[in-house]
Amino acid sequence: MLRLPGRWAVALIVAGGIAMQLAALSAGPQGSDDLYRYIWDGRVQAAGIDPYQYAPAAPQLASLRDPFLWPAHAPYCVHAGLRLNGSTQLADPGCTRINRPLVHTIYPPVAEAYFLGVHYLSPAGSGTTPIQAGAAVCAVLVTLLLLYGLPKVGRDRRLAVLWAWCPTAALEASNNGHVDVLAAGLTAVALILLARPGSLSRSAGPGFAAGPWRRPMAGGALLALAIWTKVTPVLIVPARAATPPGSRSSARASPPRSLCTCRTCWPWAAG
């Protein structure tokens, strides 16, 4: 791939990446059942209920259950007399595809917003396909982002093939529907912004985010969103903190990270 001319390589990388995602999307989830929780959390939010308030087996959510997520025979069964985790309330008995039905969701707020968005775009009775397709779209967008961003940081854009054609990325995104792919995309954008000197736009008007502050602030905000999608991108923060002597990009990224964290969590905290 690295020996092909640039345009041919880019076309082949994109086409191959899309083909990989479509192949993985052609079957139901094989390696994880997390996406059933994603579907459930989106449904709970669409009903106007805080997903952190009740576990799936809580009596308060009985009206949201359907035969798809709560079939007669499923891997996770709640037996009569069991109590909800951390509560004295009894759980409704029944079987479900949702893992840990006695525990409320553990996914961060940005992930929850993503689940809600996918729910609103999902046709009735569409099963797991929409949440898998959402992850597939994210994976393809990450490929396009790498093709654009790698040259900006002095790397060969054709290295994007390592993501686009990776079987694990396709299986975890399009097949298992993992929200991690959204976190990966936000992290990639953040790192590209933080790695490049200068501001985002010279034509932007004056203000708090003027001049050399723009790019680090945008990168810091996106990194915060990535962390509040899946906690693992927090591992990037120590690496970014170890900036060369005299560099202030890490310090400039810290305020937007904090502000974005507060703004992201506010709807659930206030509710």
C-alpha cells in the first residue's frame, strides 16, 4: 500500500475500509452483548427517564420492555425475590439480553447522548442494525479523519490503512457496535489539533479563544468529550501533559477540558 501513488492509495484505503465495515455489519453481534444495553439506554432516555436512576429490571421501567430485549429465553434471567443492586427494592423477574440487569448504566454522558441519537434514527423493529451501523459510520469517519490529519502532523496519510483494514476495528465497530469507536474518533481529532502549532483559523475574530489558544482549547474540549464517551482516553492526558519545555499547549487545553466536563455532566446532575 505504501508503494502506491497517493490518490490510488487513498481510494483503495477508503473502499477497503468500507467493505470491511459492511462485511462485519452483515451479521448480528458475535463477541459482545454490550449493544443491547446501548439500545435500552437510548429507549429509556427517549421516555424522559434518567438512565442512571433505574436498573433495567426496575419495576418503574416495566412499560419499556419488549420481546426483543426481554424474550422468554435470554442469557440473563432475574429470578423472583432478587433485589436491585444497592437498593432494597425488588426487581421484576424475567429474562433479558441486557447484561447485568440489576445494575443501572455505567456509560458516560456523551455515550448516552449517542445512544439517544441512534434511538431516534432507528426504525421500529430494526433490532441491532442501527447501533451497529452507527458504529460503522464512526469507523469510516475515523479513516477519513486519519487520511486528512496524518499529513498535518508530518505522517504519511497511507498509514490510515492500519485502521481502515484492521479486522479487529471492523468487528468491534460494525459487528459488536462498541461505542469505543466514537471515543477513538474524538481522541484522534483532539490529538491532531494538539499536535499542530498555531490557531484554528486566522480569520476568526478576537475573543477569549484568540490566537494560539484556539487549537489547544479545541483539542482539550474534544479530549474531554472522548473521555466522557469512554473513560479510556484519559490515558492520553499524562502523555499530553509531558510537553516539551516552554510549551503551553497542555496548560491551554486544561480549561476547556474542565469546562466541557461540567457542561457535559450538567443535564444529568441537574436532573
